Amino acid sequence: MSDESFSFSADQFSGTARVFPLPNLVMFPHVMQPLHIFEPRYRAMLEEALEDDRLIAMGILAPGWEKSEGRPTLRSTACLCRVATYQQTEKNTYNVLMLGVRRLKLVKELPPKKLFRVVESEILEDVQPGDLGEEDVNDLQQQLLTAFKRSLPKLPDAFEQLDQLLGTQITLGMLTDIVAYTVNLDLESKVRLLAECDVVRRAELLLEAIDGRPAGGGLRPFPPRFSVN
């Protein structure tokens, strides 16, 4: 896997997003998610992405999508993802590994000229209050890490791996996204966390969400299981 598969800058995004809508998976920047793509419309979407910028937005269907026909309403925030790796199967389906790169605001859906949905979109960058010092950030990271550890089942070497993760000096925004994706929170909590660009507020919301449920409440399997379309 090349470094190019993981690199991304905002100027690589045209503003027009191919959207892969899912009912119950909330993708976050800085994490990876396997997908098994087999429907013709999503195979077409992937193939176009591979020929172009390798970017696909993983969107979330709005409540009531089960009763909708045609194109169910999408929630306004999505996660822009890069195709990190892919493998075509003998049945012409694809196993894909997606890397979240940015939050995305879905602005206006374009007319249905393709098999898949396309939406005019804007990248949402993380913001951090200017009066927040390095000591405050470190304290918030430690609070979040402590709460995260409390929520973990007893997995071999899990705490050591988390300490190593923090040892790489990742940002507070990256840490909140990794924890938000990993912890088994309800869908609406994850949607709210994805929509929050203020990293301090996102960390506070995440701490509230973790502490508001019993310890050991669950963790995403690693590596994550394939999500099918």
C-alpha cells in the first residue's frame, strides 16, 4: 500500500461528491472501514472513483428512509473517504478498504444522471478555540483516554496499544474521531459527533457519551468487519 493511498489535501476535492449512503454506519476521518461492494450502481461509483480521484463520501440515511422510495433523504454531514486499497473478485464485486479523510457538508444533490447519487459538497475543517493551551489539550486527551479505557472490554495488549497511539502525538481531533468510531455508541450520538467540528466540544460530547453508559459497553472489532451495500 503506497503512502499516496493515505495522503489527502483539500485541494484534491472538486466539491462534487459521489455518495455511498448507508443506514447505520457512521464513518469518521482518520479511521479505516472495509466494504464489500456488489450492487451495480455502487460498482459503477467505485470504478469511476478509481479512474478519477479515488474519493467517495460515505453518507448516512436520514430517519424514515425505510419508507422512502427512490432516493431517501441524506443527513447533511458525511465523511469523505479515499479508496486505500481494493480487490476485484471473480464475481466482479469488490472488497474495498476506505480511509476517512475529512468531514463533508452535503449541500445540494445533483440531478440523477448516473447510477449513483452525486452531491455538491463542502469540506468541513476541524476548529480549535484559540485560547486553548497545550496543557489544556493534553488534559482533555488524558480524560478521553481514561474514559475510553474504562469502556473497553479486557482485551490483551489493548491499553498498551492505546498508550502507543497517544505516543505518536496525534491531535485531539484525530483522537476523538478514532474513539468515536471505535466505541459502541448509538447512531444518533455518532451522527452528532461527526457533525461537530469544534474539537473541544466534540471531546466533551464524547466524554459525556462514554460516561453515560456502563463500562465495558462494547468496542468495534479490529480489524473492522466488512460492511456490505
